[in-house]
Amino acid sequence: MNARTASAAARLPAFADIVALAKPRITLLVLVTALGGLVLAPGAAGAGLAVALLVGTAMMVGSANALNMYLEREVDARMDRTRDRPLPAGRLEPGVALAFGAGLGLAGAPLLTFAVNPLTGMLGVIALLSYVMVYTPLKARTPAAVWVGAVPGAMGPLLGWTAATGSLDAGGLALFAVMFFWQIPHFHAIATFRTDDYRRAGLKTLPGERGPRATRREMLAALVAQIVATLAVAALGVSGPAYLVAAVALGAGYLGYALASLHTDAGARRLFVASLVYLPLLFAALMLDGQL
């Protein structure tokens, strides 16, 4: 290996760590739901609009995640699930995360505003600021932070919808509601089987503060609300009968699985995995039905 090759190899871990600041898996999930909102919205969206939406959304989500990692680097160092992230592990300096996150946000906001439309740009900025400036500090104060964090987390399909329509309509808000309520049992499931980890980090979760019974009640209430939102999507004409059949079947299976799984930590872990299977299947049914 010559000196140039060795130098390039030495830079690879740093590049991977910088990419990790954007939490690529979370960013990808938001991009898929944003594309879903774009495809399902009335009217035809050109390729240029789709590219601008996806690039701008990726920048805004990556910015929020990087700034969150910057602000929570000491918290992450106290948690088993996050202590190997680039900042707590010492592989990157905090200033790198701050600059990377700020740069993405400063580039993404005008891209969404001028290359897509002002409403989409405004929603992207709201998502970024609420995640970084409200949700992140609130996590150490109250378990209710999860409801605040669900707002930026649900913005993906609404960004896609407004990109195509330039307006806030019932159909787009129904897609937003699907994502909003999906996050509550998803996060509470993680917090249930990692209660000690969150407590050690000083973060307030419902399982840690109010116990398993209150957590189960809130998870089931949010899950039922989320299923109702999936049916509202069909009722509003966003999708057709094929999606409705899939939504009913998936919702019934998901709810039944939750009822059978919520009584143990192992069950909560299984429900967390089930939530990751349920959502892509639901959006696949939505998008396929929209193309029929």
C-alpha cells in the first residue's frame, strides 16, 4: 500500500463518522415517506421537483440529527445504545458535528423554499427547530417529550404532499397523523426494554417515570389512533380499495400483536421490530394502490 492509498484509507473512518451524524437509517425512512406523500398527492410532480424535495429533506433531517448528536453527546456517552456514536466515542470533535449540522440546515432550508415552494420550506424549518430546540432539551424534563418529537418525525409525508400541492389539505394531514401516532408505541417499546439505559442517561421516559401499566395504556391508545388515521387516508380518497384492505389487515395484525406482546420487556422488543415491518408494508400498499 503506497502513501496515497494509506492516507485515503485513514480518512474513510472519519468520512463514515460524518455520515453517521445524519443518522442515515432515520433519514432514509423520512425520505421514503416524503416520496410517498409526493406520489399520493393530487397532480403530477416532475422529476426536478422530486429531486429537490428529496435532497432538501435529506439535508434538513441530517441537520436535525447532527445537531441533536452535538447537543446530546454527553448523554449519549452514558447510554449503551449510543456510546459508540462518533462524538461520545471521541472519533469526531464536537465542532465538526455543529458545523456539519448547521451547514446542512442552512443549505436545505432555501433549497426547499425556492426549489420546491415556501410552504414546504417553512414546514422543513419548523421540523428542524422543533426537533433541535424543543424536543431535544425536553427529553431530560418530561416523558411527554415523545409527543413533541413525533411532530418533526411525522413531517416527511406532509413535505411530499405540500411539495406537490402547495397547500395543507386533509389528505396530507391524514398521512401526517399516520406517522405521528406510529412513533408513540414505536418509541415506548424501545424505552420499555431499555428503561435502565435511559434512566442512567438522565432522560425521562414513560416506562421509567410512570411504569409499565401507564405505558401500555398510552401505547395502545396511540396505536388505535394510528390505525384510525390509516383508515382516514382511504376515506379521504388518497388511496383506493386495495390499500383499504391492506390497512385493515395490517392494522388488525399489528394491534393483535401488540395486545399479546406488551406485558414483558421481550414482548416490547418484538413489538418494536414489528413496528419497523408494519410501516414500510403500509406505505408500500399506499404507493402501489396509488399507481393502480
